[in-house]
Amino acid sequence: MTTIEDNKKNAIAFYKMAYEGNPKAAIEKYVGKEYTQHNPAVANGLNGFISYFERMQNEYPEKSIEFVRAIAQDDLVALHSHQVWPDNDEYVTMDFFRFDKQGKICEHWDAIQQIPKTSANPNKMY
């Protein structure tokens, strides 16, 4: 049986593996038979996820991600991350993953916000 800590580690490992260009392996290792996608830019299901992340790796191989924090409750994990894309284009993201009873990821939601060049305060968004 997986624990909340296992789910946090697996959510980070899953996202990192997919983001860095190996979404097929990420799916095989961390996702169950069903995968529901709530990001409107990504097609639902396993093949939609793989296609999206393969395209992102081909188009933007120099992108980077830093996982700032992971929070878990019951079968949910929330990841707060900082992403840097070409031309120093930065984003803060919140990703939410639901795990099934076998400890596999089965659902994903996210919120993405571009980090502006100027801010009314000196605090980071991540």
C-alpha cells in the first residue's frame, strides 16, 4: 500500500520524467489504466499526454523545471513549480494529481501563470 509520502515522491518523479522528455516511461511507471486530463491544451488519456510532452520536448528542449513544494492529502498531491522556457520566459505552476487505490496517477488538473517582468512587491511567486 502506498503512503502520502510515496504519492508525493511519485508525482514529482512522474512530472519530471515527462517534462524532461520521456513521457512514455513516465506513463508506464506511474500511471494506471485510466488517465483523465483537465488541462484544455492536452488531449484526454494516455496518448494525449504522451503526444503533448513529446512535442514540448522537441520544440523546447532547453526548458527547465524546479519543484518548490509538494503537498498531499488523502489521494491528492499538489505540486508548486517554477518553469523557465526559452528567452527566460518564466511560469509558476500548480499541478494536482489524484492517485487510484493501487497508488497510480489517474487524474490531473493544473493552473499556470506567467511570471511578469515587474511586480508590485519583491516576493517570488514560487
